[in-house]
Amino acid sequence: MIDGKKVLFSGMQATGNLTLGNYLGALKNWLTLSDEYECFYSVVDLHSITVRQNPAELRKRARNLLTLYIAAGLDPKKNCIYYQSHVSGHAELSWILSCFTYMGELNRMTQFKDKAAKHADNINGGLFTYPVLMAADILLYQADVVPVGIDQMQHLELTRNVAERFNNIYGDVFTVPEAYVGKVGAKIMSLQDPSRKMSKSDENPNGSIYLMDDPDTIMRKFKRAVTDSEGCIAYREEQPGVKNLIDIYCACTGKTPDEAVKEFDGKGYGELKPAVAEAVISVLKPLQDEFARLSKDKAYIDSVIKENAEKANYYAAKTLRKVQRKVGFPDRIR
């Protein structure tokens, strides 16, 4: 705990463009957590290089993502918002933890199999040990809770196993993290394939609404959204495309699905789609305006990067020194 608060860790990769799904499903729900938790939000750029990156583009995307965190409403005075690569403890702890992680455990990671299939020409060691770095991210700050989706639960379980294994050998070193169970963010599906989550890596750009999409682009994408041939607006699993549009509408307006269905009673998809688009535009416009303002304030963003890296390094070093001593590394002469 820090200052009487439990610690929460989360982060996003500095690759691709954040989608409406990232915002409604995660980022929006981070805003209230600093009252209850000491929050560390990382731009996880170390994870990003398991796939080949254009260096200049990666730097740009990392800064944009950090700026977006703030534009979305995260206060950098209350939340530690930092670049993963600016805290060497992530990589140092990852190496130590890799010596306490079994090959069999890593072989079972389904995300490695999925990514290896997508990047068959670059199946590197970093891709394989990615979950160990994720464990280091979490354990470095003695995180009590971690907001994770279903696709990351396997990695959190590995983190817990490694922490418990280390603690069983060396004593009470790591906090064993739990999955954060709080307000569940809206699960936003692809506009072109409502059986799949909206993704920033979607090969079809019409399937995702990106946070920086302009109003005309947003309207066009919603008008092209897949629905069905039934023609009626109902909130049910049998109409996944319509259900997804209603979920998005409700997440942006605060209405319930029942209220939304009643609002569009007797209307067709030609009226539903533009209404959802307008609701999304009204939510994203303030965020886009604030992002544009912050992006011009280089001195402010630079100060956040510097101050938050110092804070993250301070807490990371406390854990790392303890771990290094436990495994037998010599004390540094200061």
C-alpha cells in the first residue's frame, strides 16, 4: 500500500490507434479509481517491440498515448502516468522473474500462439517471454489489483504463480495481485464483425472507431455498420450488430438498453445508426479538443514525463533492491 491506498497497475501498448472500445471499455473507467487506489498507468513501449516498429513512429505514438491519458481526464498529479522504457526496473525484474518461470507455463500461453501465428516471420524470444515482462510490470509496484480483460487473465494467473513461488522461497517479498473487479466497462464489438471485439489492430479500418476520427469519418463508419435483415431494433443476442450499436449508444448517453430500445421503437436502422454516431461524436469531441490543446504544450507534457518517471522509478527501486538482495546480488556501494 502507498499512503494508505491499495496499488493499481494498468497500461496500454504504444502501437496502433486507440479505439472507442479502448476508451469505453477501459480508459473511461480509470478516471474514478485514483480516489480509491494509488494508480500507475504505463505506456508499455517495451512490450511494443516484440513486433518490428518504425522508431520515429513508436516515439510519436508513445507520446500521443501518454497525452491521451491526460486528455481523457487522468490527473498526472493523482496518477503516475509514465513510459515503461523510462523505468529500467521493468526489464531488470523481468530477467530475475524469468529465472522463476517455467518453460511449460510459457508454452501454455494462448496469446503467444495467437501472435506467433500472426507474425510467423518474427517469432522472437521477447514474444515468448512477454508474460514475464507483464508480471514484472505488476509486481514492481507491489500492485494489489490489476484491471484485466478475459484475454489477459491467463497472464495475471502466471503473475500470481510466479509471485507465490518467489515468496515461498524468499519470504514475503511480492504482493500477490488480484484481478480488479469494479465497474465493468462497455464491451464494444467491431462494426463490421460484431462477433469480435473492436480492435486497434483490425485489418478493416471500418470495423473500428478511432479516438481521433473526425465527425464525418465516424458518421460514415456507423452508416456502414453491419446489422441484419430483420429491420427491428431489439436488444438481444440474436441481433449482435444491433445490440452492439445499442451498447455504444448507452455507453455514450448513460441510458439503459431498455430506454434506448423504447426511444427507437418503430424506427429503422437508418435512424439508429446516425443517432449512435452523433452520441459518439459528442463524447469524443471534448477529448479531441483537449488532446489538441495538450499536444501544443510541449513544456507541460515534458514535465509530466519527467516527474512521473521519477516517481515510478522511486517505487520500482524499492522493490528491485529488496528482490536483488533476496536472490544474492551484492549490495551497491553508495
